[in-house]
Amino acid sequence: MFQPFQTSMLGIALQSMVAIAALLCGVNSHAATPVRKAVIGHAALNARVAPLWVAEDFGFFIKHGVNANAIFIRQAPVLVAALTAGDVHAAYTGGTTVLTAVTSGADLRTIATLTNKLGYDVVTGPNIKTAKDLRGKKVGVQTLAGTVWMGAMLGLEHLGLDAERDKITFLVIGDQTVATQALESGQIDMTVLDGVFSRRLRQKGFNVLAELGKANIPFSSQGLVARGATLRDQRDLLESLLKGLLEGVAFSLSPRHKPAVVATIMKRLKLKDPASAEEGYQDVINGVERKPFPVVDGLRNIQRLMKLRNPAIEKFKVEEMIDDRILRQLDASGFIDGLTKQYPAK
């Protein structure tokens, strides 16, 4: 059943590594320039990546001493593999795949978490009107142990369903764009989506059974992750990356810059409809935090579900994944509060 997925993963990995190699060649060829270069990978393709895109497009990384390229790597496991190998300097990703890698021996640390609660909507086909209608149905996810799968599991739990008891099948479909298409075609009966996708489907007659962002379910998502070796040997680089990202967050959350952020979302998600991009902007406003300190309860929620597949994970201390010392130092220095004054929330 999963052989096509495994084959595609190999192809994705090769394509991603080629892209990374090309970027790193550019880094080496400009080694004499005063501004350091870095690569940040991200596997999600949704509006909540906007602060990263804004930081790159508006020069905030360069402002803080690093020329960072944000590259899309289609699968989170491939992204984390690239990070572990040192092929990217940092990853903008969720806690699920990182926890899997860390418990398998990878030396990775979460240095900031921009989203500390589950923000997906549970979206179903037009014929699925209640939670009970999902029994025996198919749910589309990006991977069978990734952030979207976690969101779907917690969404089902919120609705009072149990995947095993209620005979709900998970299918590996792809990212949210692909999952949206699969739901529209009837290939799957349910998926979890960010608002920029779910609101569009609602207008077409699809149902939103739950808006999980309103349920305040702790969840570690969209964080900045680095290797322990990078924290030890290139701490200044990570500090520059974090400063640029924090300014991207502050800029994105400031109402006066809404048109620029909406335009960035439209460009990066290849949206033609400004209304859809504006809905994505609301996901940023509702889901991204100005002071993105990692929350242990979000990682524990992930751990609780992961132990269903690997009971040994229960013994791991998720606190050991977090190294937020750079963020705490920036906060204590007044850096984040300074950004709030520069980019006010009102």
C-alpha cells in the first residue's frame, strides 16, 4: 500500500538535496562577502510560514547579519534529514518529526516555536455532516507520523472519535494543497487544513466540523530548529537568524503592514484570489506569537500520540529538546519589546 509513497519520498529527497547543494554552492562562491549566508528549510506550505517569507523578502535577515534563503522541501522527514546532515542550517518545522528524529538519536534542538496550539480546521466532504458520519471513512494526511497526521488525530479526538475503534483509515496524500484537491475529488472524506484552504472549501459546500484553533489544544508547530552542533559552534549565526525571523513576525502581526503580508502570501502560495490570501493572513494573526517560547505541553501532546506507534517514546524527556537560551537573552535585552514598538499591534 505504501510502496508508491516510499518511492516518491526517494525522488523528493534527491530533488531536495540537489536544490540544497545548489544553494550551498552559492554560499561558498561568495564566502568573501561580509554578510554570512544560510539556508532555512521548511516543509509546510501554508500562510503561517509568512513570517519566514517576510523576513527573507524584506531583508530582515540581511539587516541582522545573515543572508538567509528559505527553501521548500516537500516532506518534513526529508527536511529533518537534511538538517541532521548539516545540509541546511536551520529548519522551520513542527515538533512531530523533530521528536521522532531526536528519539532516534539526532542532536536537534527547538530554539523557538511560533505556534504553540493546534490551528487546523477539520474539513469534510459535503456528505459528512456530523462526527458519526466519519466512521469507516478515509482521512488524508501528508505523512503517517507527521504534523498533519497529529492534527488529524487530535481533531478526531476532539470530535469524540477514535481512529482504531471507529475504523478510520489514513491515506498519505500530500501537503495541504494536494489534500484540498483530494477532498474535492472525493478521494478522501476528511483532512485538516489551515483556514486559507478550509474557508475556500466551505464556500463550495464542504463542511468544517471543528475549528481547532478555538479549542486551545497545546501543540508544538512551526518552530525554528537547529542542530546541537550549530548551537555550540555557530551560535551567532542562529542569533542572527532568530533576530531576522522575530522581525518578520513583528512586521507580519502589525496591521499597518497587512497589505504587504497579504501580497507575500499570495505570491508564495500562488493564490490568485486576494480574499483567500487575506484569510491566510488571519491564520497568521490568530496563530503566530510575538514571543515564540516553546511550550512543553505542546511537545507532550505530540509525545502522547507518538507512543501509540512507538511505546518507547514515552520514556523520553521532551524538555531536553528545547534550548531557548538565545530567545530568552533577546527577550531580556528588550529586543522583542523594541520590535513591538517599531511594529505596533494596533
